Amino acid sequence: MTTLRSFAHVALGGLVLVAGLACVQAGDQPAAKPAGAPAPKPATAAAQHAVADLKPTQGSTVQGHVTFTAEKGGVHVVADLTGLTPGEHGFHIHEKGDCSAPDGTSAGGHFNPGGKPHGAPDAADHHAGDLGNIVADATGKAHLDAVFSFMTLAGPDSIVGRGFIVHAAADDLKTQPTGNAGARQACGVIQAQ
């Protein structure tokens, strides 16, 4: 009797598993809608626009605003910064959307889901967060307007939710793993809009 009950439980469990698999396989097919039922809500689209408001780290005056817009061929990035020393400054996306540390180190290292070496954004190999340098004028203002083909606002390699850092020095585009860009002068979290 116990064996018969065990067999019945196993058989019933197998039927439930088969039915569940059939539902998963049919998951892409729409279910029949009862007459008069409201139309289903469309699925949430991937982010098309994101922003990062950069705040100074401790002892810094650097701040700014960066926008990211998905377009055919990549992500269009527009940045405006103030409070910089004249010249080039490393400009990177970092792995964590956390600017809580006074020196910005809570944002972690460069965003690098592909495990690539650090390099220029146009190099064959580089981090997904390597954006090169932004150049400040004599008044400490910097502007960048560029499209990065390797960047995305959707999927597992999305930059949304990551940290954005501006450094004190120029990125030399070769020193591993950071480009020897110096202290972190401003930090912001990339947020979908």
C-alpha cells in the first residue's frame, strides 16, 4: 500500500512537472482574453535616457551633470562640469552606484563586465567604463558631446545604476587598471529617467 501511494505521488508530481514545462514553453504565446477584459499593459521598455548628477568629493569643488541617451549605434553622452583645474581629467563609469565614501572609493573600480584591460575608448580592448578624458578650459569648465558605441542602457551590461567618476588627473589610457588618473574629484549615480 505504501509503495502504491509513493508511486501515485511520483506519478502526480511528474504530471505537474510536465504541465509546468508546457506552460513555460508556451510562455511566449498570448493567453486567450475573455470578452470584455481590459487590454494588458505593455511591458516596461528599456531605459532610453539616464542622467548622473555629479557632486564633489571631500575637498573638491568639481560638480556637473551628464546625460545618456540611447540611439542607434550606441549611447549619446553629453557632460558639463565645473570646478576642474585646466587640462585633461579621467572620466569613467565605475562598477557601483555608491557615492557614500567621502573620497568616492565606494563606487568601486571601473565598470568592466567583459574582463578587459584598461584602455582608450576607441582601443580594441578597454573597460566598458573607459571614456577617456574630458578637457577643462582655463575657467575650469568642461564639455563633452560624444557617442560611445560600446555603451548600453539595457541588459546585463547596462550602465544604469553604476557610478560616474571624474578624476583629478589625465587618464594615460594605458596604466592598469585605472589609467593613473589620480584622486576621485566628483561622483554621481547614473539613474534612468
